[in-house]
Amino acid sequence: MACLSPSQLQKGSTDYFLSSGDKIRFFFEKGVFDEKGNFLVPPEKSINKIGHALHAHDPVFKSITHSFKVQTLARSLGLQMPVVVQSMYIFKQPHFGGEVSPHQDASFLYTEPLGRVLGVWIAVEDATLENGCLWFIPGSHTSGVSRRMVRAPVGSAPGTSFLGSEPARDNSLFVPTPVQRGALVLIHGEVVHKSKQNLSDRSRQAYTFHLMEASGTTWSPENWLQPTAELPFPQLYT
């Protein structure tokens, strides 16, 4: 498990993120540091998320990810060779938990063909309208991917760039999805979704991980996240 100081994170945040696919690392909310890199809020209240290999390195999250229930669910969906590509624990801190703008997961986890990535989102706490539940545009998974984040060649700056652009979306199309603690939400890789800033006094914690059907699928070599020698994408079925 690796964690840098706030000042190190601010100086090397791009590299810290891009090399986190096979590690457990900590990512902070915006506005929680002063200009010198000191915390403006208690450190335990400053974390946005932990990622991106909890499923591989933490025994609790590994057992949840590979649980009998999750494997049974994947089989019921017809997944033949699902692999786990990333995992995150998201805090959505009270009062300033950040907004997540409308996006498609496949913009960041791109495959050929499309339709091979599935998000599994587990509510650790109640997700409500007040504390930042998920919002979806029904049917938006059928329109392809509007933009892609691609990784720059090693040594190039900045570390990533976008192909295409996120179109303007009518807010009235989004449908909120409040769920109770313990609920599991499946997120199609191309469905457009978002969450609002948490201005309430209650956090909205969740554990989420992404599966890819590896059979007949090519994982884009341009994705920011790549399997490594230390951590090839682990098979879900055990």
C-alpha cells in the first residue's frame, strides 16, 4: 500500500495516478490543501477515493470481489471469462464530496468490441438525493462512446489526452437512483451517468469494481490502465 505526502501528491499527481493500476493508492478531494500542501480539513475527511487494485491486494475487498454472490451474478449474465480490471472505494465526503460529471466508463476503459465492460457498484451507505446518489440517462448505452481518454507515450506530457468530446446533455434526461446500504448497481460501460456534489452532513461511501469479458475482447493499449507483470487482470471465477 503506497501513500505520498500531500505536497508529493500535488507535484506528481499525474504519475501517481497513471501508475496506480496495480497498487493501492489514495486520492484527495479538491480544496483540502492550502498553498503549502497542508491539510485544511482532518486527513480522514479529505480522501476522495482509494484505488485501483483493492481487489488484488486487500483481503477484505478481494473476498467481496470474488464472492460466491458476485460470481453467480456474473454467470447469470452470461460472462464466460470475466476479469477484474480495477476497483475503488469512494467516500463522497459530507459537505464537499466532489461532483462526478456526466461520463461513460468505456471512455476510460475502452475495449473492442464495445459492450464488454461492466461496473459493479455496491452501496456501503445509503445513497440519497441529498448525499450524491447516482443519476443515469436511460437508453444511453446504445449510442456508442463520445470521447476516449488515451495515455500519452511514456515520458510525454501531459500524461493523458482526450479523443472526441463530451456532448452537452439535457439534465432533464437524467434519472436519480437512490439506493439503500447493501444494494448492488450494475453499470453498463456505455451508459451515461453522474453524481452531484455531496453538500449534506452524511457521507455516501461505496465500493465499486469493473469487470471485462475477456473472451473475444481486445483491451485498448491506449487506455490509461494497463495490466502489468506484477498484476495481470485477475480472473473473476475462482
